[in-house]
Amino acid sequence: MSAPANPNVTALLASYQQDMEAEAARIADFWLTKAVDERQGGFIGRMDSAGQIDASADKGSILNARILWTFSALYRHTGRAEYRPAATRAYQYLLTHFINAEHGGLYWLVDAQGRPQDSRQQIYALAFAIYGLSEYYRATQEPRALQASQQLFEWIEAHSYDAEQGGYFEAFTQTGELLNDLRLSDKDQNAPKTMNTHLHILEAYANLYHVWPDARLAQRLRHLLHIFETHIVDAETGHLRLFFARNWTPVADLVSYGHDIEAAWLLPEAAEALGDAALLARTNATAQRLAQAAATAVLADGSLPHELDRATNHLDTHREWWVSAEAMVGFLHAYELDHDEAMLNRSYQAWQFAQKHLLDIEVGEWRWGVFDDYQPMRDHDKIGFWKCPYHNVRACLEVSRRCKNQLPFALPPTHIRQFANPA
């Protein structure tokens, strides 16, 4: 796509890219210096919002897999040597403590010493392990990482794939029996199929396909994109449907704005990996509908609210860190498609909101979120089962890369500049 002619746009893109380089380094430094568990191995399981570590906290598979992805991606994109040992630490811990050697798959939870505590096979977690392992392979060419990714893919396909109705079921025992309680968290509905799990299987399979262009994997990627097009994206509203019965009948009337805008770039990323121009064009059209639907909810301060319950018309207006991170990427992707400057502005405004309200300059990293009055959500973790560096570091890497691709010139080589407290 042609570079922007507007000099103001060029200046914004150049500044935005440099902000992202600096912020990625700032977040990574927090995890390198404060999250490593030197005594018990791997990374700590929990830190509260004030920076206090709970050394006895259990360690979650999702947190470990996301740390693995983060430092693997940082090393692959920047080449900075200090990121590789952190990626390797997460990789080795996952193989040693989370992989279920007897039955395959992944332990959901281990204790602080790395001993299994919960053997449930949550497909969402297996997908993130594939995402992290395949990224580690992309960064290091370590053969065992690819092999482990392939084995997890086979576990999902053997137990979770629904050959009758399409898509994937949510959760199983370690020997492959479907659980009665399928919920990813206590906030979710107990539904056999969910948008969230399918989005992250898609994300993981697309990353795996970059290093393993297997014909069956390609077929499953196409199948997942078809599932989104026919069942998950609401053709009438442009939003994602979230929870489903086995036959894809929706069982909730909720809107998750963060997932809308996240899917608006993850779906095209998967289609692009397949190298099918017609499929990519169709998927980008779907992505534009998602971005436009999310854009209608952007608040005056540049942020997206959390969720809308359409059955009761209740809008949950607290703001979470990951939603702003995904808005930065999703709206920027929408700008890349047709150079609508309003979409670029929405992306940058999401970053401005994060700078003002989400970046925690005192403790480090990003806050979980803020309430409608901008007071921090202090009862939520700084590091925890769900609080990780994946969304915000990924946003930094994606925005930096996309801004660079839009610039009419190459920026001069720079050292990562000192991060300044935003106004």
C-alpha cells in the first residue's frame, strides 16, 4: 500500500513507532527485573497492584505460555540478546512443569514449586502453549519447540475438534473426556463453544503455520475462518457473538469491544499466513466491519468500554489494559486497509489513553484497568494468572512494524530512548 502523503500523518506514524519501541523495552525490563522466580524456578505466579510478590502463589499455564511468546517475539523482532534467556527460561519451565508427559496436553495449574495442581485440558491454554512454542521456534530454531507445538496441535485435533458441527469444544479431562464445567473463568458462561477459544486457536494455528506449512493445519485454519464468518461474526451488527451451543446457536447477547477489535486484525493475520489473496480480501472485509462496529463505542477519552449486555442494555464502562492494547493494533490495521485517518486517530488515541491512565510509572508495567472515574482497579493483579505482558508488548511490536511499513522513509537507527512520564 502507498505511503501517506499527509506530512502530519507521516510525523504521527514516526512518533508512534518510536513510542512503541520505547514502551516495549520498558515493559520487558519490568518482567526481566521483577518477575523472574530465582528461588523456585520460572516466573512468579502473582504480584499485586502495589508490587508485592506472593511467593506461594500457584503458577498458571496461560501466564507461562504468554511470557514465552512475549520474550520469544521480543528476541525475534529486536535481536536484543537479553531477551533470549528469558524466553528460554519460560520454554524450559513449560516443558518441564506444564506439559503432561503421561497423557499429552498441558496442566492448567501448578503450585509455586512447579507440581501439578489441576490437570484439566482447557483448549484455550493449549492454544496459547502452541502460540508460545511456535514463536520460540521462529526465534531460535529449537527443534523440540516445534515438536511440542505439533503434539499439542494433535491433542486438540484428536479430542476437541467437532467433526459434526464444526469448531472446537472447550475443556476436557486429561484423558480426553468432555468436562461438565467448561468455563474458562468464573466470569464466563458454561457453553460448549466460545468465540474466545476459537480466536486463540486461530491465532496459535496461524503462528504454527509459519513454521509448519502442513496441509491439515491449513485446512483447519480455513475452517476456523469459515466458522468466524458464518457463526461468530454477527452479520447484522458487525460484533462478535461470544457463547454458543454445540450447534452454534448463540446462548448470550453480549458485546466484548476488546475482542471485536482484536479479531479485526487477528482474522486477517491468519488469512495472510495462508497466502490466499481472495480469502484475505474477504477476511479484510469482515475485519473492517468489526473495526467499524467497535469504533461506534469509542468514548470521548479515546478508550473502549469493557462490555455491553444487550439483553439488559447495561454498559460496563471500566477500561482494561488489554482492550486499549488491542485497539491500538486493530484500528491501525483498519487504517492500513484504506488510509481512513479517523481509524489512525482512534489507534493513537487508544495509546494516549493508555499513557495517561494505564501505564504504571511508579510500580511498572500497565495497570489492570481503571474505573469510569479513572481510579485504578487496585484489587486486580499486576502479575497473575490473567495479567501478563502479551497484549501490551504485542501491541508495541505490531504498531511499530505497521507504522514503519507506512512511512515513506526509513527511520535512522536509534537507541531505545528513555521513557518519559506522559502528561
